Amino acid sequence: MKRKKLVVGNWKLHGSLLENQRLLNRLKQELPALSGVDTAVCLPFVYLHQAQTVLQDSGIGWGAQNVSQFTEGAFTSCISAKMVAEFGCTYTIIGHSERRALKLESNQVATKRLLNALHAGLTPIFCVGETLDERDGHMAELIVRNQMLNVVYGLDDEAFALAKKFNMVIAYEPVWAIGTGEHATPEQAQRMHAFIRMMVAERDREFAEHIRIVYGGSMAPHNAHSLLSMPDIDGGLIGRAALVAEDFIAICQTANQCLAQKTAALEPSPPAFSQ
């Protein structure tokens, strides 16, 4: 199955109006020429209007790093999915490990955020992944399965149809590899991506073939090709490298090349010429 690659920059708590302008302008110069990869940046809420202004009609998407589990009401400082959508966002990150750790966000709360994103017409990037202790304790698949259960079985038919309609993305982010410079080996990442795809197939085999599962554990220019060459790794959720134009562009170029190589491999060989 040929799935178009997706590379999304997660800027986290970084940025300024001047720095953003420089970075976004550079991306706008380089990325639209890459036809084999979808690209996007997820910025702090306060910069969404700037992204909308700079990236409009560029082919580069933009999105938020989270949305509230509430739709409206007396919830000071919360920002709803509908508010985010008004800034032209395509994507929003949901359930990132830093949210789960810093804000003690549960699987149930993450699912509520996911539902609100879908009902607002956004494409959620739903994050799952294990800590180092959980991996060392041979619990990695169990942890990821528990995080995925609310997606696979917790969505009713209407919500699951929206997930398919808006091309929900799953991001596998081994927590021990985020911001540490460590990363899962391509083989480790591939096994977990295949496991996640198998879980989606428990609910809908066709969707499992089409859903994009991206890797979110310290992908950088030096390891992007080995990761993106794996059959079930459909792109990356990029943290640190997304803040450096040359690094992010290089990863996107690698994703573009990997899809081209996969396409060439899938094409039937021409018939042998016989005299």
C-alpha cells in the first residue's frame, strides 16, 4: 500500500514573531516543490494567525499543539477545537506525552479532545508511546494498546467515520526518545508501527491500510532515511529539528525520496525483450 508521507513540525514552547517569520518563509520557499510528502507545522496558539497569514495557499499545513476537552463555557485559558479551526488549521496534536506527563492527562481526557477535534473538522495527530521503564519492563505493547483502545473501540460509529473522513493520524512517540537524542532503532519503530496498524485493523481493515502512522522520537536528518524506509512508518512528528529550517527541510526531502523509491519498487517491471 502506497501512503503519502507526512512530516509535521511540533514547535512546542518555542518561537517569536521575528523568528517564526524567517523560518516559515524559508519553508515556504523549499517545501512546496516536494510532491511526495505532506508537510505542516504545529505552533503555539498565539502564532496561529501568523502561520495562517504566511502559509496560506503555500501547500504547507499548520495546526495547534492541543485543543480543549471542552467545547465552550467557564473554562478560563482553555482553547476549543472550533476556535483553532477558525484560523485555518488542518491539524492538531492530541495526547502528546508531555501533556500526559506535565498535566496528568488521561487516556479518557485525550479521547474527549480527539472527539472535539474531529467534530470541528480537524485532523488529529493522536500520540501514543511508552516510557523507558515500561519498555524495560516488557510492557511497551501493553501500554500502547491501552492508549489505542479508546481510539479503536472508544469511538462510536459516527466518530469513527469522522476519523476516516478527516484522515486521523497516529504518532508513535517512545517517551524515552523525546528530546534526549536517543531514538528507537528502525526495527523497533517498525514493529510498534505495525502493531498499531494491526490494532486499527481490528476495527476497520481498509482504514488500517490508509491511516498514516508517523514516528515521533527524535527523528533528525541523520536517521530519517533509515526510519522512513520502514514499510509502516509514514512520516515524522518532528520536535527539535523542526526549529532549524535546514534540518526540517532535509527530513522532508528524505521523506519525499523514500516515497519515490517505494513507488518505483511497486511498479511492475517492463516485459523482457525477446528477439
